[in-house]
Amino acid sequence: MIKILFLTRSLNRGGSERQLIELVKGMDKSLFSISVVTLYDGGALRPEMEAVEEVRTLSAGKKGRWDIGYFRRLLRIVKSIRPAIVHGYRGVANESALIAGKRCGAKVVWGLRGSDKNFALYNWLTGLSFRTGAWLSRFADLVIVNSENGKNQYIARGYNSARMMVIPNGIDVIRFRPDSQAAQKLRDQWGIAQGERLIGLVGRLDPVKDHSTFLKAAALLCKEREDVRFICVGDGPADLTRQLREQATALGLDSRLIWAGASTEMPAVYSALDIATSTSTSEGFPNVIGEAMACETPCVVTDAGDSAAIVGQSEQIVVAGDASSVVAGWNYLLNMTDEERQQVGRAARQRIVEDYSTEQLIKTTQAALSNLV
């Protein structure tokens, strides 16, 4: 049995947190003894993690950004478990994993996500944390990046490449599959009329998701077509939420746009969309695109991270920050017949099943971790 301790900032709702849950669910418990430790208590996904059989879920009880006392608690946890591997998941969890793991004689694995990050959109601590991570990366025994684009970007910005490998995210193709009945129920709840085309952006409200360009593109398409509606699924900070809603109102979208907030019925959400969209300026491996494709929903995405590689169809790849380019991608799909668009959806699911399933994620990760010890 290989004892492994996964360390993550929290279990709030997010792509990396979802990937961690799917990974530990599927790992072979006859080979790995697994503990998951969070820096912060709580989180919307914590009950789901705690429900995973044969996985211990603990917390270092961090109280806030400047609470450094959490590290003593973390160190006690690591010493009591005595793992062979401490695996950090992003940001401060990586640095904490490095220090605690090395002090306890464990191998240290880092998880890196995202790419092309524009630090001007965040406070100064974000940039400092990134530069600190670049310097410390040389001391990790293995660095796992979830996208080829991300790997190239991290190396270009000073991260050590010697022990770096790419393991793409995995999509649960059993959970994420088309569900026409659930889709129709949601469309009815949202007031989508028969024959209307629903275009959606699924993701947290965050500057890198560039909801602003999505709204601008929606306004442009509304001038061309009467049969389109739009929806944003996800939540975020109050200030950004207010700004985006004010922008939508100024663009005249109030009668054509739904703000759905966060949802736990994601397979139904994806199935209810005619087109899923990512206008992100920065991504690693975008889970929402893989999940939508697994639900046979055609996607229009910016060339951010590995989005283009996942979708694989050039006509559905658009320019980040360019609303007219997004509209062109939408029209490419909207101008198809229903059967043609359904065929695109079926091919999208097959692509995820073959290349980006959870089984592939688990198999590759287990091999990489086993090789360390």
C-alpha cells in the first residue's frame, strides 16, 4: 500500500476540486491508502469528498490568508499519516505540500492548472505567488500539469521542466451523457420556447472567463436572429456579478438572457443547451467543455489552454476577446440542420470517451505516482 496525502486549498465548487474527487473515487484502494487534507474548512463539495469510501478527509483549519498557524496543524497531520507521497493541488497547497512533505521525508508532487494568466486582472499577491512557485518548483519530485499549453506556459515563465509531465483532466462519461427529458424540464423552467436556440456559458464569474465578451457577442447575434436566447450558469463575487448584469442591461439583453446561478444538475444543464461556449482568456484543461461535449452539446471556444485541442474543429475555435469572432462560431453551428448539429454532438462525445475519460486520468496518475516510490 502506498500512502498518499492530497493537499488542496479547499473543497469549494471548482474544476480542480471536482477533478480531485473523481480521481480519489476511482483510484485503486488496494494499492493506495488515500487521505485528503484541505487548508480551509467547509466547502460545497466537502460532503461528496467525505462520502468517498476508504478516503480520509481532514482539515488544517486555516482561518484566513494571513493565518500562518495552520502550518503547525498541517505538519501534525502529515506526521501522523506518514505518507510516502504528498500531492499538492495548485497555489499555496503546492508550497505547503513541498515544505511539509520534505520535512516528513515524503516525495512531493505538485499539480499545476491554467495557462496564459493575465496577472493584471488580479492583486499583487497572485503574481508574487506565481513567481515564488516558479523558484520552488525545482524541489518537487514530480510536477503534473493538466494541459500541454499550460506546460509550455509554465516553463516559459520559469518553472522547472525536468520533472514535469502532462496528465489531462478526466471526464466522467457515465455521469455526463445526454439526457433529453431532464433537458426539456430545465428549458421549460427557464421559459425557452419551442424552436428557440439556447446558447450558454457555464463557469464561475471570474475575469479570465471573460463573460463581458460573451455578452457583447450575444448582443450582436440578437441583431441578426430572433430565435436565440442566452444563459450564464455559475456564480461569483458580488461586485463582478453586479458589473456584468449592468453591462447586460446596457446591451439590451435583459429579455434574452438568463442568469441561472450555480447548479448541481450539470448533465441536465449541458443537455439543455444547443451550444456551449467558452470565452475564456486563460484556461488549462476546461472541464466544462469536456463535460458539455460528453453530453453531445456542440461547443464554441476560444483558443485558450487546450480548449482548441479538445474540441478539434477549427470552425468552432474563436479569437479571445473578439465578440464578432464568437458570433461567427455560433453561426457556423446555428446554420446547420438539426441532424448536422446532432452529428457534431455525437462526434464530440466520442472524442471525450476515447481521449479524455476519467479512466484515462486515473490510470495515468496511478502509474506516475507508483513510479515515484
